[in-house]
Amino acid sequence: MVAQQGGTEGGSLPSAVVDCALYEDGHRIPGQVSLNTIMKRIDPQVGRFAWIGLYEPSAEQFQEVAEAFGLHPLAVEDAVHAHQRPKLERYGDMLFLVLKTIVYVDHEKITATSEIVDTGEIMVFAGPGFAITVRHGSAPPLDDIRRQLQEDPQKLGCGPAAVLHAVADMVVDRYVDVADAFAGDVDSLEAEVFSPDRPVDAGRIYQLKRELLEFKRAVMPLTTALQRLSEGAVPQIPPKFSTYFRDVADHHQRVSEQIVSFDELVTGMLSASIAQLGVQQNADMRRISAWAALIAVPTMVVGVYGMNFDYMPELKSPYGYPAVLTVIAVACTVIYRALRRNKWL
């Protein structure tokens, strides 16, 4: 969506703005709006608020918006530079929510370098009369969320809290989808690990564990923030939205439990793979030792008769050579059968 521009001099919106709108009683006020217009017209008392969406703004681009809405410098720094862990912070009457987004990367087979998940970030500022969303990286566009909320004026009429919930709900729903896709990868690799074929390359399992760790870092820290929002511990959130956030927290809890189970399974697969590799190496060493034992008998006999002494047993006998070959063949047969019986060969 093209950035909404225009208006008075010095009041136009930065180029990083993806969309900007004024809402009153849950309905979008038509027309282009400038930053000066927004600041003059927002009024929480009559249900009028602004929603500004930005994508990867620079410090200069975001500064004008930050000054207009009085955003805290620490929150502004986090929103510009990104790479933050999920959290919920309160600065006076403003809330600052950081969410990690997850995108599942399609792949045919897990390799030692496969990328399974890609992360992005969404920051949400929610204050009296405004909601500001800032996206970074692979965070999905919020056009669909904005459209869905605009189709539900009653919910959108609750103001910035509705935006905060809608964004959090979208992010957690994507967690659920990624967790379901991740389950397929875990099951597939688990079947390979315990197949009768040679052990799976441990590098593939380790890569799956690394990608799972990235998923875990995005999901787990959000627990505290959702708990606060769902328990009504945040004054800026209307009581009716505590129920909505409780539903989001339930979905988040499900994903968290899945991640813990995935982590245990992958750790078990890694241990099993290493154990299988050890067993395979032991089997290979036994085979090598068995063949060495078989070769040792003819080597010893031939070595004795290769010393070229004048007086040696059977040296002048016409049956000496066949007798030695027979002894070698019998000894090797006995050893071979003993090794086969003990499953060394």
C-alpha cells in the first residue's frame, strides 16, 4: 500500500510510512492525512484515534513521528534498530509491545545448511489516541489485519487496544502454523534416524535443533507479556480485551508446549544418532579385526616357510605343499565359522 502523504509543510508523513489513517467510532475517515492533521484531530474521548504503519524506518524518518506522539527515546531506539527480544513495556500511559514473527521456509529435505524458519519483528506503540506499528525483516504486511478490523467497527471502536490485540493474535496464529509444519520435519527426520539404513548425518539433526532454537527464542519470551495482557494487569487495556488476550495466550501456550516436546525429541534423535554411529563404528572395527584374524593364519604359516632354512618339516616331502595349504584352509574355515557364529562377520 502506498504511503499516505500530503498536507501542510513540515507535516507530511515519512516515506517509510506504509499506511496512515484516522478512525472514529471504528470507521476510517476518508482522505489523505498529514501528521499535523492527525495531531489536531485525534481525540480518545470521542473515540477518534490514528493508526500509522511503518516498515524499517531510519532514525531520521521515525524521529518526526516519535516527537509528534511523545514516544519514549528508549522505545524509539528499539523500534529503529530492531533485534529485540519479545517484551511488553509501559512508558507512562503508552504501551510498547515487541513481537518476533516467524515465517516457515519451504524445503524438500533438511540438510546441514537448511533454513527452516525466518524471523522478523513487529513493534506496536499503543497510547491515547494512537497506534503505531513498525515492521522489520520478514514480518508480514498488516494490510489484512487493518482490513479485517475495518470490517468490525465495534471492535475497532475500542481504539489502539484493538490494534494491539489484532497484531498479537496474527503473530501467534502464525506460530501455530509454523509449529504444525515443524512437526512434519521432526517426524520425517525421526523416521530416518530409526530406519535400518546407515545413521542420519548428525549435521542435519543439529541444523534442525538450531532452527528450533531460533523458533524458541521468538516464542518463549512472549509468555510474560501475554500473561500481563490477559490478566488485566495493564490499565491501558479495556477489561473486555482481557478475554481476547486470554485466547491468544492459550494458543501461545500450545505452541510453547509443542516447542518443548520438539526440543526433547530432537535432543533424543541427536543422542540416538551418535549412539548409532558408535555402534556402526564398533561393528566396522569388529569386521576389520575379524578379517585381520583370518589373514593372520596364512601369513604366519607362509612366513615360517619363507625363512629358507635347510632343515624344515616337510621340506623334502612331495605332500608338504598341499599339506600346508590344507592346514591353512582348515584353520581359516574354523576361524571364519567361529566369527560368523559370534556375528563378527
